[in-house]
Amino acid sequence: MTTRLTLPNILTGSRIALVPALFWALSLGGAQGFLVALLIAILAELTDLLDGAIARRFNQQSEFGAQFDPLADSLYRIGAFTALAAFDLIPVWTIIVFAWRDVLVSYARLMMQAKGRAVGARLSGKLKAIVQGVAIIALLAMPLVPADIFDPEMASRAAQGAFWVALAVTAWSGIDYLLAGARPASGQA
């Protein structure tokens, strides 16, 4: 029996633990709070990049890790967007899109498994992860950009634009997974 306490799984689990830290950082208020929150978000995104790479490099891939990673991603990113909504950086209603997408993807994966089909990550899911990470970081970095370097209004528009792109890609990704799960396997009627 292999141990689940591997560096990749610890990195994966750390994303879940970083959600309360993100709320705490934003509750500090002001530039200090945003800076700490930004550093937490960057750390979370780095763990997402590193966990799989380390697992592959050191042959520590496991069924547990393959299932734990998307769960940690969902909990972290939905938690991060909830924190952003709680501090009035994004509309609260948009959390529904992020949460429903992840529920739809889980359901689509179950449908595909029931049909004996592979459940690997789709391009839309990988793109979704990238644009969500960029949006979270942009929204947290926006208040920290010095006005003499970058127009605050333009910084705000850029961060909000990244957020709305992330929301649209998230919705598209959910539909993509759902349609993939509904399609019959090749050779079936």
C-alpha cells in the first residue's frame, strides 16, 4: 500500500488550507491585506503548477492524487472567488457559475466513468484553471499598482476584464465537460 502523504499531495492539500488564510488576509484591509492575499494566491497557484510536475518527476502519481487535485482546485478557487465577493471585488451571484461548473464537471466525469470512458482533464478545464488563476491574482494586485506607474482606472478595468473572461471560460468549460459526458463512446449508438 502506498502512502498518501507525499509532497505532491501535501502541496495539493495546502491549496485548501490557504482559503481561510486568504479571507484572513483580506480582512486586514488596506494595502497590507491585499499584499498578503496576493502572496497567498500566488503560492496557491504555484502549488497547482508544482504538485503534478513533482508527482510525475518522482513517480508519485496515484489514484488518490488524481482525485484529490481537482477537489483541491475547486475548493481553493471557489473559496478565493467567494473571498473576492465577500470583500466586494466581484458580484456575489458569479459564485454560482464557478460552483455549478465544478458540480457539472463532477457529474460529467461520473457519467463518463459509468460508460467505461477515460475521464482525463480536457483542454477547456486546463484553460479555465489558467484564466481563473490570472483573474484572482489580477483582482488582488489591482489595488497595489502605484498610480504613478499605471492608471488605477485602467488597472481596475484590466482586472475586471480578466475576471469576466474567467467567468465566461468557466461556463464554457462546464458545458464542454457536460457535452463530453453525454456523448456516446465511439462505436456505440
